Amino acid sequence: MAMQRQLRVLENETAGDGAAALQVAFATSDLKHVDQHFGSAERFAIYRVEAERVTLSQVAEFGSLEKDGNENKLLEKFVLLDGCAAVYSQAIGPSAVRQLLGLGIQPLRVPEGSGITALLTALQHELAAGNTGWISRALERQRRDRKRFDAMEAEGWED
């Protein structure tokens, strides 16, 4: 089913002051707990996480989806998650895991009912402590992307 509703939060200030920041998504029905299977998730909440600050960036709602193995329903979710470093869900199939990893998005499976606030706090602590595992890889990928665009800008434009 196609995305039915999307809320994107816009801020007046420039996002980030150069501090390490990650965008992460949560498969949630109530915006408080991770309680959805990735493939059939009806809602995702996306947050920007820095060591000192967490900001809700976006909420997207999909209609009711069946756990039927139809992978076409995942395409819109992959588009939605573009720019995210990770997605937290209660469960996720192996094909979706492979596709997410191919897109540079770390799938994270957590126990049903895990609180989003607690997961965000833990992620903030990991960012402040010095980044390990998937967090280090995600931040390095962001640095490489930024350098690539800086290099393109330095080349200039010619018609």
C-alpha cells in the first residue's frame, strides 16, 4: 500500500552545527514504542539524533499491510528511509535486511514494546562516548558523502 500521510517537521535554524548527527527511523504504531514488523509497519517516526539533542524530523503513515512476502510494498519504505543511518523494528525479514544494508541503512531488531525515548537516549550516549560499530560506519559514510560534494563544488560548473 502506498504512503497515506506524511508529516515533515521543518526548523528555522540550520540543521546541525557540525556535531555528529544521525537520522534513525522507528517502526511504531503509537510513536512511543517499537512494535511493528518492518515489512508490515503502518507508521515510521524518523528522528535526527545528536549527542546533545534529539529532534523529530518526520512521521509517515502507510495503510494496513499484510505480512505476505510481497516485496513491492517495501519500495516506498526504502525511499522514505533515504538518509537514515538505521531503522529499528520488532522484526524484519532477511530480504529486507539485505536491501537495507545495500542502501547503507542498518536494520536493528529490538524487543517488542521497546520505548523509543529509551532507544534515542541510548543512541545519544553512544554518540557522546565515541561511536562504535554501525554508528562509526554511518558517520564515516556521511563524511565521505560530504567530501564528495565539496569536491564537486570545487570543480565548478561549466556550460
